[in-house]
Amino acid sequence: MPKSKAYEQAKKNLAREATLAHDLFTVATRNKIEPFCDTYRAFLDAAKTERRAVREIERLATQAGFVDLASAATGEKVFINYRGKSLGLAWLGRASVEDGVNLVVSHVDSPRLDLKQNPLYEEVGVGLLKTHYYGGIRKHQWVARPLAIYGVVVRKDGAQVDIAIGDDLQDPCFTVLDLLPHLAAKAQAEKKMADAIPGEKLNVVIGGWPIGAKDDGKDRIKLNVLRLLNEKYGLVEDDFVSAELEVVPAGPARNVGIDGAFVGGYGQDDRVCAYTGLRALLDLGKQPKRPAVCFFMDKEEIGSAGNTGAEGRFLLDFLGELLAREGKTSERAIRRALARTKVLSADVNAAVDPDWQDVHDKKNAAFVGRGICLTKFTGSRGKYGASDANAEFVGEIRNLLTANKAPWQTGELGKVDEGGGGTVAYLFARHGADVLDAGTALLSMHSPFELAHKDDIYSTYLAYLVFFAKA
Ligand code: MN
Ligand code: MN
């Protein structure tokens, strides 16, 4: 039976139709995706922690002609590095900062295991390091896998030592032990998953050979580890007190699938948005009308507190510095700049998991391969804690993306009363700026091996690019 004309027309002209980014991309665009993702994987490998991400971002920005704001009284391309853990990057526009900026704010910290301040001990012939996990991890995902250690130690002589062990194949790596199935029946298998691996058992194997001779007494393995750390880095045990050492999955990001459609790797929440935002700013080509700004924030995964997190006055300080260069130092100028600023809160959302489709509302969730995900609100249990973007700003952004052929979709994190989460959106909205969450949808989010579809990675880049170019 042929369908009626009224039905056909309504379906074609009125109803919403989900489209794959692949089908929207031209062949020329499709050909740019692989090389883009090659550089993205290299970024993930160079940026396993917030400090290394900031270092890599500063390196790439400097290469592209950006200079430290502290040493640049003039110039269009500037950055401020905040304690090596957060960074603000701006390509100043033809218009005044007082008229507002176009800001893409991502975060560069990811869930991981942090070493405690007195971590080192030995038990039953194994040298170990105690950890306190950082952010939302699922503990069973962190055992029985190769791990690397990154971070800094401030020694008692005041010198700062940079540590990076476990990703170079010449290096040893580390691991957290897990129980064999033969002995796990009572200790783990009958327990609730969340209780099966207690946080205090997430201890990292650091050594197994003793120092000295058999009658020397206890802690020979621990002391041998200390000897090695002292030889290589000049450390003593007390130096762990002033250390930030982060245990992360070892190994590079990879292409996933026989067609290589996905990038698999650690830390894509939220370094996928950090990298696509950075590249969009660097690739702008010509000076924008409104200043184009990227923030790369620390501490998002533990609530954005601290002087390197988005709870701080980073935005005010940054805009204040930029306004001062225009000779504008009044509170009113900053307040005007804030209220006229447009923000994409560049953070990831969850894509519908093919094996766990029932945790999503599939009419409103994001899917891999359908472009950047716009999330009007986050929060949980009645949108609690969400900044909930204004319809006007959502309309502005969706029309901008459609007009510029940047594939986009919408997303919501899980079913009502089942899911929930938050981003830094509200921390920027509270200054009066317009804010919308817009980022890549991931599979296996917060795991040691997250997946992002390459079409979504590239769509995210395209979206930030047209946002920066927007007058
Ligand atoms: Mn995130
Ligand atoms: Mn997260």
C-alpha cells in the first residue's frame, strides 16, 4: 500500500530524523578524520595526567605562536598557565573583551589512583604502595592490569622531581593484584560488586627483591625500593609527603574495531574535549571577531574545588588580565564581559551502550556516530544541581551547528532517577554567562579504556571551530 501524501510530507518535513555524522560528512571531510585522530591519540599518550596535559597543551600552543600573558603586554595569542595544572588560552578578537568571549571549557584531570602520603610498605615478600582513588572509578576495572606512575615530588632540599615510569616499554610497569577464581568464591564472588574490591586493597606492586643479607631484619624489600628511588631520583621516604604521584593505565591509545572506527584509551573524559577545543582554537586560521578562549581545568572529577579547579576565580582573573591590557580595570567591565560571554561546557556524555541499553532513555540519550552531544541539563533526581541551559542559547548553538554542517545530537545522562552527573557548567553560568554542555559521547566512560567514535571526535572539533568563528 502506498502511504498517503499527508503522512509522507509530515514525516519528511515535521518529524525529527536521526542522522549518522558519516552520512553528513563529505568525502573530503571523511579523509581528514584519520589524520586528526592520529594526532589525538598521540596527545592522549603525552597527556596521561592533568600536569602532562597542561604541559602538552602549552607546547602545542607555543608552537602555534601563543605566548605567556605574563610576558606579553600586547599580542593576540596568549595563555596563562595556572600552577602547571590548569591553563587558559585566548586568541583575542577584533572586538573588546568587554563584549564577551566565546569560551570552550574542558577538564584535563581523569579518574585514577593517587598514592597516599605514606604509601610504601611490604607484606609477604611484596613491596607495595597504598593509594586513595581520585574521582569516580569502578574498582574492579583497576586490578590485574599494567599501570604507570606519573607525577612530581618536592624533595626536602626543595628540588622538584618529575616522575614518569611505566609507559616507555624499556620501563617496568606496576599493577594492582586480584584474587584467582579458585579462591574468590567467598571473598569476592558472593559480594555486591561495589564491595568486592575495597579501596584499601587497591595497592600497587612496586618491588620484590631484598636489600642486604638474610639476617638483616625486616623490610628488606621496602628498603631496596627506597634505595632505587634514591639512586634514580634522590628521594627519601619522607619525600612522599610532598608528592603528587598518580597511578594510571599503562600503554598507548589504540584504534578499535577492524575498521578502526573508535579511539580506545584512558582519560578521554575529558581530554577528547580538551584536544578538540585546543585544535579548534589553533586551527582558526584568522583572528576572530569575539575573543576565542579555551580553559583546560583541573579537579573536575572531584568537584572542581581547589585553586586549580573551576570553583576558583579563574574566569574572573583571566578576563580581568585581558581587560587590563585594554586599559579597562573597573568591576563593571569584568561583569559586562562575564554576562556577555558564551560558554560551551566541553565535557563528555555517555553514549548508549549496546549491552546495557536499558539504563538509558533511548529517546533522549546520545548514540555513537551521531556527532557532538548537546546536553541541556545534567544533575540528578529532578535536574538537581544542573545549570539547565536557556532555550535561547540552545537554539543559537543548534542553528549555528546545523548551518555549518557540524553534526550534532542531544543527550541525557541515564534514565530519570537512575542516572545523573554534573559538569563545570554551573560554575560559569553563575557569573551570568550563557552556558551549554557540549562534548563527545563515550562508551565505557570513566574506565581505564574509554571509547570514542572518530566521527564524534571530529564533529566535536568542527562544532568548537564554528563556535569560535561565530561573531
Ligand atoms: Mn568529564
Ligand atoms: Mn568524568
